[in-house]
Amino acid sequence: ATLPYSNLGGLGDFSTMNQTFVMTTPFFIKGGDDKYPPQGIYYKDVGRQRIEDELGMATLIPFDLYVVNLTEYVPNNWFRSGRSASASPNVTGDLGLINLADNQFCAFKYSFVSQADGEPYVINQPFSFFLFDFDTGVDEGLLTEYTEVCGLDPANPYDLSETLYAPFVQSSIEAIELADAADGTKCFRFFATQPGTGENNPEFASDIFMPLAEMTPFTITNVLPNLLRLNFVSGLSGFILEYQITAAQDVGSSGRNFLFTGQLDVQTDSFIPCPPSFPPEMPTPAPPPLLPPP
């Protein structure tokens, strides 16, 4: 994925706000964000949907992701929000990132966007979304990260590293089940239990989405215990994540980064209609793979 525009909460500057992109992108042209300049983060090419016609010819339809705050957004370092590579001049990476100050709460809406027309893009299969680097400050009870989310699959709402990589990794994340959402999907609250610093942050999704035997010892020991996979139901064009960080020793002096990957390759075989003599039969959908951003 690429990051052509970043102005979360209206706190960006001209170095992160590509006005040409805004003026030429269907989502913004159609008023996808009613503020000007738009006050969100736009990730381009986060996923593709594979469409087959009745002759078996496949077309890959790309879609994007737009993230906007629904409540007051107070970062510690606004310039970190966007992508992990933008956190500082000496940092590389391809993960999405939202920076939040300590002692703050904020709700964020993640919306999938059709590149073609800027309309909401519906994911027609169950899909997964990964969060990384769930940890606390070095002092007990301080700088603890929380997130709350609904829309999760009732059959398998989430996976921690101890499930994904059993029996080799023990998760440091705790989960609390909340009341179900009105649509019957599951809601959970997750929080960190172990301390960590920027030194244990992952950089590239490709370091994680590989067989365990091929991972580095650093990734297995420092990254995997703080990994959370959220499993969403089909039929969604977005979801809301609520982030919270408890206070630092000196309240308002620090913050933390929420890292995520928005890669989604939905390989459902669907037909682009052509007028046949008889309606074609729909093939059995293949399960979506979990792949990193390109």
C-alpha cells in the first residue's frame, strides 16, 4: 500500500497533504470527507478483489482504505501517524500507524473505498485485520494500550499469537468479551500486559507473514507475543476501532503507536455478467489468504 495523503485530525502539514491527489481522487471529489482539507489518512491499494467472468478471465479490482477520527484526536507526535516509515527519518517500514498521546481515548473509523468511483467498498467474504505492538510502559500500570472493536465473527472473533503459533509463542494480550452488537457480531476489549519500547516494534509485514521456521529470533521473541488478529464478518465496508492509552508518569508527556496492516486480498470468484444462453453456475469461493502489504 502507499500513503498519498495524511492529515489525521487536521494536524498534518503540506509535506503530508497531497492536494493534487485530493482533487483527482473520486472519494474526495464526491465528498467522502466533508471537511476541507480532508482530515484523515488515505491508504491506496490496501487490497484487491479477484473477479472472474464466465470464460474464466480474471480481473483484479483494487480498493483503498480511509481512516478518520470520530472523537477528538490528541497525538503525542502527529507526524508519526500514517505509516511506520514516517515515524522518524531513521525508521523504515510498511505498516499503518496511529500515534496517540498518553491519558487519551479516540475512536477511529476505517472505511474501505472503491478506487473506481470512490464509493464504500463492501468486502464480501470474512476478512482479518492485524494489530501489532500491544504493550505497556516500563512502569506498572502506566502507558497501557487498549483497543475495543465490534463486527467480529461469532465463530472465531480473534486470534492471539498463542493460537496462531502454538505451542511456541505465548501471547501477552488479554481479551474481555463485551455485549454483542445489535447485528449479532461480537465485541471485545483487548489490553496489553507486558512492557515494551520502540525497540521491539515490527517494521515490515513481510517479517511476520511467513512460516514460523523462517522468522528471525527477534520477531518470534519480541513481535509475535504482542500481535492480535481480528476476524471480521463478511458484508462490511468498514469498522470502528477505539484506542486508549493510560497516563504516563508525567501525564501528557508521552504517547504510543498503534501499528496495523490493512492488506486484504479477497479472492472470491464472481461473475461479471454477460448475456449467456443459460445462467452460469457460481463456483465455490476460495478462502481469503492473509498476505502482507505489497
